[in-house]
Amino acid sequence: MHSLTVTWVGYVSLICFCLAYTLVIFEEKIHMRKSKPVILIGCFMWGLIGIYEAQHGGGHAHDYVKELIAEIGELFFFLLVAMTYVNTLDERNVFKALRVWLLKKGLGFKKLFWATGGITFLLSPLADNLTSALLMSTVALAVSNGNGRFIVPAFVNIVVAANAGGAWSPFGDITTLMVWTSGKVQTMEFSYLVLPSIVNWIIPATIIYFFVPDEYPEVGDEEIELKPGAKVIIGLGIFTIATAVSFHQFLHLPPFLGMMFGLGLLMMMGWYLKRWGEHKHLEKMGNFDKQRDRPRFDIFTKVEGVEFDTLLFFFGVLTAVGALQYIGYLALVSESMYGTLGPTYSNIIVGLLSAIVDNIPVMYAVLKMSPEMGLDQWLLVTLTAGVGGSLLSVGSAAGVAVMGVDREHYSFLSHLKWAPVIALGYIASIVCWYFVTPH
């Protein structure tokens, strides 16, 4: 494929991409949801490529976009199911119950800071970094009593913990999933990254801890009762993750099929709840006839509640970066980096890049370029692409999702203030990688 980097398409696309990203960064200032500019520009760039190829006797943009949409679709459905489960569990009072349980323990903000971060780090390798960050930030917000001085450090800690936890497991992050499916790193070889991941989280967390207010949230005397079916839905959620992993590991099918299977089960459960499941609950509450008019469980309202801004942002980013790759800019970057700097420095830069441009397309680009590297270097790039995204709030799926949880306190700029501390963890994890991997 001839490169389009020095044509008018290349230049205009690059300018458009930078413009769109500037709008994303200033989302809070201009009050424009981040999905809007990237979708517009992503599709516009492909339109330009189409015009150019029509003038110059065709190319293979059509086939490339077909491949791209397959990847976007997998991601889209995977995340759609994860977010629907989160919304359903929220509506069934699961997080409120977890919040009350944490508060009843009489934990102050400092202990809650470690509790939410620790749970995120342990949950992330199983439930992927995005879902874990979404879950725990919801809980952290719920116990915060709206205290911004606790919310920001807690959210930053959750994002770092989610990305660090996700980096050492094949299904902890979409980037690790891509490295795993391409066969660059085998299932058990990811365990080399456990120590570097712990270091990556613990160092920033320890420093941030000193800035968490030493206060106690008000403990209400509220009792939260789980709504009918809540425990079954928790079970279904765990089963769904297991199914997604099994589809990938044993059946060699895309994991999103396992997730959608889980969504099917959740929908059936919703139908059961709507018909009979809430009957006993209403009788217990007394005055059955009055209660019957209450709104009943409806799975589609849970799907509606999904943070579509996040999902559409992914679509826009991957479409736009896909266009940059098709034009030939990524190959250019690859040659100048891996060719001149060598793999170690290049892989460290990849991590920094993944903080600016989402880590999924960056990793996608590295896999497409497929530089000659040994296992140690593939482990390094897996680590840096996974945890480098923590440096900025828009650098990882987890950060982007958490930004949607509390727009008022946690924003691009409030996360940026902690970037130097997160960078310390980033450097330390690379030093740790050097000592633990076989060279």
C-alpha cells in the first residue's frame, strides 16, 4: 500500500485529528461531550480518504474499514454488556448495600482510600480494568458524602489500581487481550508482570494517601435491602466473565460472544422478575394492591442507562486512529522509533503515547507493525501500554469511564495534578520489569 502521508489527505487528516483531541481535552471547559468531536472527525477523515482514492483509481479502504469495524464491534458489545450489568446491579441496590457495609465498618476516608483501591486492583484482572474502575468509583462516590477532597484522590487511585491490576492478566485490559490473542505472550507468561504491576500501583497510592483528608464520613443508620434477584444477578455477572474467558481460551471464539450470552441470561432473569420475581417482595412490603402500581424491573431501561458517551468515544477514537494508520502515519512512527531507538526505549515511549492517544489504538498499531522483539520486550510493551494510560484521565478506558461517574469533581485537569506522582510509579514498574523478566 502506498503511503498517503505526504498527500493533502494526510495533512488535513492530521490537523483534524489534533483539533478533535483538543476539544476532548477541554471537555469540561466547553461543555461538549467527548464523543461528539471524535465521531465527526473520525468519519470525516475516512470520507477524505474515499475522495482521494476515487480520484486516484481506487484503493482498499473498504476492506480495511470492514476489519476495523469488526474490532470496534467486539469492543462495543463487550463494554455494552459490562455496563448493563453495572447498571442492573446498581438498580438492585448492590452498590448501596456495599456502601452501607463499608460505612458500617466505621472506616475513615483514609481507610476507604485503601479499601476501594485494593478491591479495584484485585478485581481488575478478573473483571477487566474498565468494569472494576466503574464499580469501585461508584462505591467511592457513594461513601464520599460529596467531599471533593476525598473523591479526586480516591478516583485517581482507582484508575491507577485498575490499570495496574489489568496489566498482568490476559483479560484485565483490552490491550492485554490483544497481545494474548495475537500469541505474542502466553497465558502463564503474564505472571512475570505481577510485581511490576503492584509497584506501579503502590508507589503513587502511598504518596496520594497523605493528601486524603483524615475525616470520617457520616454513618447513616440506613438499612439497605437488596432487591429481589440481586444475588442471582451477581452470580450471573461472575458467570458471564467466566463464559467470556472460556469462549476465548477453550473455544477460540471472540470473548464478546460470551458476554452477549451473559446479557441473554440477564434478560431472561429480567423477564422472570417482571412476571413473578417481585411478587413475594411486594407481599412482604404489605398493602399488595397499592404496591403493584410501582414501576417494575425493565432490562431495557438498564441498557438505556449505559454511558453511551464512553462507547461512542471509543468508536470515534478507533475510527480516527484507524484512518491515521491507513494513511501511513503509524508505520512512519514505528520505523523512526523501533528502527532508531531500539525496543526498550520505544516501548517506554509507547506507554507515554498511550496516555495521550487511547492505549487500544496504540497497542493495535504496535501489533500491526510487529517489530522483531523477544518475550521480555513484548511483556514490557504490554506493561507500559496498560499502565501508561493512567498518566492522563483520557489515557485509558478506566479513566474515561470514571470521568463519567462524577463530572463535577473528577476531570481531566484534576487528574493531571497527580500525573508526576503516577509517573514515579510508571518509572518504578519499568525498573522492576528489568529485574523480573528473563532477558
